[in-house]
Amino acid sequence: MKPLIIANWKMNPITLHEAKQNFGLVKKALKRIKNVRVVVCPPFVFLPVFEPGRRLELGGQDCFWEEKGSFTGEVSPKTLRSLGCRYVILGHSERRIYFGETDEMINKKIKAAFGAGLKVILCVGEKNEGEIQEMQDQLEKDLMGIKKGEINNLILAYEPIWAISGFGGKAASVNEAMEGALFVRKILNKIFGKNLAKKMEILYGGSASQNPRSYIYEAGMNGLVMGGSSARARDFIDLLKTVKGS
Ligand code: PGA
């Protein structure tokens, strides 16, 4: 098994110099660390100087739903693709909460990202511990009108908001992660049918560095979404050594 680890650098680091250093260290480490797949999602401006490597892909942290035009500050999914990205994170709770992204907006972004040939890492999660049913509405709205033929390019990230470091950072137990992921799978079954849904990868995100191996090897997640800690190369490389498959 080769877990998929998404490094969502968020708004880190501050300088291009640090960014290059971090990326270089991770790229080098991945020549030795096998049985793990990594997607680095840095701030957009660093993308042009990063090149994918062995088991190392690039992703955006967001994108807009239009291809081009008068949309100040936005980034087209096609631009991400042209910069070597194969992935994009959409619906992250920080985008939903700080920037008012609605499920309708996320739905448009998913369609545009698929149109540009990107794989989408769709983040869903409940605000308060124990309220996982909230994800049904998110998933149904976010995935409205997505065709069955497109879901090969869809990866789900179960990210309980209360577990994300910026919103409390209480690490979810292995059972809670498993329960959340099962619930996501159940809704995916409903939307796309069991046969298709069972092939989809579901990742776990939210203070995952506290217990990374257990989420994968006990809770059965296909990988992890790591936040700000993933922008610190040495910590991140240690994590990759911990979670890699055998
Ligand atoms: P965290 O964030 O690892 O900093 O809790 C995870 C995420 O936001 O995806």
C-alpha cells in the first residue's frame, strides 16, 4: 500500500528561498522513501519554480471556476495545469469559513477543475465533534451534477473542522476518523453507487501529525492531508518515514 499524503502548506513559508529549500529537501528524501505518494500544495506563487519528482506531484490550494477573464486575484484551473499541477484542493474549511465559500461555489470549482484535467481533493467535515451528519448536505451539494465518468479524478478528504489546528486542533480518535470516513463512503455510495464509490480514496486531515500511522493502518484511511506542519521539511520527511507502506 502506498498512502497518499497531501502537503497543504497553506500560507507558508514566507520567502521563496525557504520554499525552495523545503521543496528540495522533500524531493530528495522521496528518492529514498518508497511506498508513499506525495502532493505538495504550496502558495500559488511558488508553483513555477517547483518541478514534480519521483512520487512527488504538485497541487493548488484552490482555484476559480472560470477559465479566464476579469476576476481579480483568482487563479484559473487551466493555469494550475499549465504550471504542472495534477491536483487541486477544493472546499477546505478555511476557505469555507474565512472566505465564505459556499457548497454551490465549490460545486462550480470542482466542475471547472475536472474540465481542466485536474484531480480534485474535496474537503468535507463537521464543525462540532459528533455531528458528522452535516457532511451529507455538503457532499450532496458539492457533488451535484458530477458525472460518474469523472469520479476517477475525485479524492475525498474527511477533515473534521474541530480537529484542524487553526480551529481548535483536538486530534480525532482513530474511531472518530473511521466513523467519519464510513459516513462519507455511505453518502458516496448513495450518490454514485456502491461499485464506483468503493474505489474512491478517502484521506484524513486535521492534526494528523499526532497519530499519523494509526489513521492509515488502523482507521483504514487511504492517506492524510497535512496542514502547516507539512511546510517544515524535516518534520514532514519524518512523517513520511512513519507512514510509508511496507
Ligand atoms: P492541520 O491542518 O494539519 O494544520 O490541522 C490540516 C488541514 O487543514 O488540512
